Amino acid sequence: MILTLQIATIFFVAITMSLPLAHALEFPGKMRLNAETYMAVQTIYYPGFTIGGIGEPLAILGSLALLIAMWRDPAFWWIVAALLALIITHAVFWFVTQPTNRFWLRSQQMVKVGTKFFGTEEKDRQTSREELDTNWMRMRNQWEYSHIIRALLSAVALIVLLIALARSRL
């Protein structure tokens, strides 16, 4: 049972790391794009990455379950560190990345679930050309750097979790 939980948790933490890492690896190329090209390619990510995003809460839940299951194990504090890194990774998404997602998706037609998740209600859909010209670089930088931070934090979580499980007596 514990082994299954450990493997599943590592798998979900790896998914959590892979998505922002993919964005971070695109960083040098995307920073060379002009506003029109950047905004055209930015919205291609959302369908697949939204599906993959389910890995984040599952990684947190799995780490929490490991923490409870292994509370007497020498690996306990390593799991605490991994869980904290995952929670911070997730917080960066909601407080830094998600506001920029709303900006990029304002003009996109989405299904009801997508509209609710990204907070792009009909009344917020109109983005003036002036607003795009004024805000796009700030929003680009916020979005791109948030993914670099998330990639680093989730890599720390994965490495620390692997150390925890290597040190475990279970």
C-alpha cells in the first residue's frame, strides 16, 4: 500500500514539474516574439496543460497522505519539505500565473467550465488594442517568470521527495 502511494505521488509530482518546465524551456524563444505573435501562440497551451494541471492537487494530496502514513519514518521531514515546495508551487499558480491566464484568454471562446476556471466572464471579454499594447509585456514577463519559479519549486519537491523515499525504512 505504501509503495503504491509512493509511486503515485512521485508520478504526480513529476507531472507537476513537467508542465512549468516545458514553459521554462520555451522562455528564450518566446521572449523574442513580438506582441502579435506572442498573443497568437499563447493560447495554444490551455487545452492540454489544463488537463495536465490535475497533477498538482493530486501531488499535494499524495504528499499529504505520505506524510500521514510515514509520520514515524526518518523521511518525515523530507516529505514535509516536498509538501511545502508543492504548496508554494501551487500558490504561485493562483496568485501570479492565473491572473495572467485571464488576460490572455479574455478574447477566447471557451466552454462553461473553462470560462469559470479562468474567470473570463462575458463582461470581461473585450480587451482594447490600447490595453493589449500597454499591458502585454508586463503580463508576458509575469507569466513566463512565474513558470520558471514554478519549475524550480516543483523540481525541488521532486528531488526532496526522492531523497525522502530513498531514506525511508518502509
